[in-house]
Amino acid sequence: MRSALGWLILIPALAAAQDPLAEPGFVHFYNLEFEEALAAFHAEAAQLPDSADAYNHIAQTILYREMFRSGALESQLVTGTNPFLRRAKMNPSAADDKFFNDAIAHAMELAGARLKTNPNDAPALYAMGVSYGLRSNYNFLVHKAWVDALHDATSARKAHHRATEAAPGFTDAFLVQGLYDYIVGSLPLHWRTLGLLAGFRGNRERGIESLKLVAEKGRANRADAAILLCAIYRRERRAQDAIPYLDDLIRRFPRNFLLRLELVQMYGDLGDKAKALEVLSQLDQLKRSGVAGFDQLPEEKVRYTRGNLLFWYNDLDAALNDMKAVTAKAETLDLNTGVYAWLRLGQIYDLKNQHEQALAAYRETMRYAPASEAAREARDFMASPYKR
């Protein structure tokens, strides 16, 4: 989704329940209701104080809530040639930072105690791998500590590899291994030669096949695998392969509006403008009708998605109207939506041969998020107007 959803951002939620739909915490989690999910997982930890999984659930919810706030759960953020090393830093509160780190430390302590008794305890190995994976995400997104993040991601893969060796039928544990395979296979050569990888080169197609296995035969991680496949298929320009997964996810998690926004992107990538606009119209109607879950979807997010779609289809006047409306309220939006709305506005003006107006939009892009990739692009367009 996660899109959308840095390279380690793709390490998933990793639910431990047999079916996420059967657990109230995960019903809320996959429907983007993170406050309710966190309350449910705190209750789970109170009932099961010796469960490493329960504390992993708390940590994952804190992390994904922050990712959601920053607009980091959308596949458009993982579709470039090498987007895995260009993620904007997030800034969680000091309280959230402490809650996350305390939960991870406690989960690792509980899993480690079980592994001292039985080094081949597959559920404990799995829980330990989840902790490493979540901390890997956090190291990358919050601290921008790439080497530490890679080290933790490697530890997550190794722990889950040991889990599947101890219990070959533990299909869910193939998710991190498949994801790691895909990510490492997508990294630049100089990253793949790091000593931390210990000669592991990764394999993109093998990684995708592992994720498909989990999506089809896993129990706890079917939804995570499907979400990851959607993001990866968009990055691989295989949007048609993502649509069946998205349709099923929308059926299962109807209050998750990001899934519908992803569907718009997929149809747009396929060149089906009419279908993309149809999904957007449905989304807009759900919000205007007050359907549960859609109250937290800003109207400007819908307009940004439509304006961005129309921009790529060269429907510049309609795209301009949408982007002007979005940038008028950019300060209320997540960082990624806001900064790219300003960039798109400048690009639209350039395509309309109105470079003076474009310059003003590019300046706002750089002011809004100075360290972002969008700001770097805007600097280039200041000197040389954007061309299709």
C-alpha cells in the first residue's frame, strides 16, 4: 500500500491472527482506523501479557498511523526507478517514539525468552522477525538510518527463514522472505554488495512468487501480501495484475479509502481514463453520503487524485481547477499530497506556457517541503520549464 505506501516501508503489518477479519483490532487496522486498532491491541496485551505478538501489534499500529498521517501508504511513492532510497523523513511525537520503541523492546524480550528455551520455536522466531521488520521500517522512516534499517531487515529475513525451516508449512513466514528477495533484487548494485547482505543478491521474480504464495495460501498475512503485490505490480508496470487483488481487498475492507485511490491509479496506468474517473466518482459519492470511514478522507485528496490523473491525460484546464483547489488548502493535507499538488500546479502552468505562474508554484513547492524529491524537481523547472 501500503502503497502508498523508502524501500523498507514495504515491510508489512504482519498480523498474527488466523484471519484479520476475525479480530477487532485488525478489522480497524485494515480499515485505517488506527486509534480504535491501538485500543484493541492494548487490550490484547493486557489479556496476554506474555505475547510478543500483542506488543508487535501495538508497535505496528503506531508506525502505520504515522505513515498514514504523512501520506506514506500509497503506491505512487514506490513507482520510480529507484524510489526505495528517497523516502522523506517522518517526525513522530516523542511520546509515540517512546511507545514504539518500548513495545518493540518488550516483544523482542518475550520472543527471546522463548527462543532460549527452544531455539527452533517457529512462532517465537516469527515474532522476533516481525519486531526486526518493524524496527527496520522505523529506522528508515524516522531516523533515516539506512544501514541500521538494512541490518534489521536482514535479521527479519533470517528469523523468518529459520521459522520456515523449523515449520515448513508456516506459509505466512514466507512474506518477509519474499519481500526481502524483491527489495534487494531492486536495489542498486553498490547496495547489494554491502557486507550486511552477506552475498545475498535477491531476486525480484522469486520475491513476487513468494508473495503470491502467501496471498493465496497464507492465513494471517494474506491481506498484507495482496497489498504489497499491488504496490509492486504498479512499480513493475503490471497494473492489470493488481486489479483483482484490489477488488478483493475493497470487498474485505470497505472503509479503507486508500484502496479505492489505488484502483484509480491502476486504471490510469492502464490508459482507462473512463474507468479511473468512474472509481473516483464512486469515492466522491461515498464521502458525500457520509459512509462510515470516509469522513477522514479530505475532499482535496479526491481532487488531487483526479487532477493528477487529468494532468497525465493532458486535460490541463480541468486539472488546473483541481490543483488550484487543492493547493488552496495544502497546509491541511499530508506532506506528500501537498508538495506534489504544488509541483503539479507548476507543471500544468508550464504546459500552458505560463511560466511566471509556474515559477510561483515551484517556489511554494520548495517552501512546503524543502528536502523533498518534489522540491528538487521544482528547482530544475525554475531554470528550465517543464515539458511533457
